[in-house]
Amino acid sequence: QVQLVESGGGLVQPGGSLRLSCTVSINMFSLEYMGWYRRTPGKSARELVASIFSGGQPNYADSVKGRFTISTDDSENTINLPMSNLMPEDPAVYYCTFLYRRTTYWGQGTQVTVSS
């Protein structure tokens, strides 16, 4: 059974850092595409934050370039998103996603709040 669970969200002050993790129940080498998306308050659609295809280079939304980094840890089966210099426009529910055997899977989301 394919499962993914996000963690690491929370409340942080502007300029602070958080590290999101997505724990995956299957072998990371099987994943074709991995990404983080977010849904900001008042919007119905999720927007891309960062993504990477297997064996490819990471892709980032312009608004997070230089501040967020997508990475994987094959030994722990996690897709990670360290975030630094968090800004007032970053609060959202962040979702992990991946493509496995032609099926896209989504996590339940983790809330990130930026407030002083």
C-alpha cells in the first residue's frame, strides 16, 4: 500500500526556517517525479513550490528560489523541503506528491504559518 505522510510544519517568525519531510512507504528509486506544492489561503488550486524528476534537476517556483531546497533521502525514504528566510507570503498548507507507476499520490498536507 502506497502511503505518504508529511511532517515539519508549524509556526515560525518571518525570516525563520522550517524543514518539511514527506515519509514514503515505498522504495524511493521507484518514484518518477517528486514535488512539493502549496495551497495558500483563499485559493482553491495548489501551486508548485519545488519538484524534481528522477535523475533530473530540481525546479523551483520563482518566489522560493534561493530559499527552499528539495532533496531526497533514500536511506530514510523521505522527500525533504528545507525552507529558510520564510516570508509573509509563504503561509500555506504544503503538500507532498509523487508519481509512481503512472499514479499521482498526494499527502494530507502540513500547515506552515509565518507570523511575528
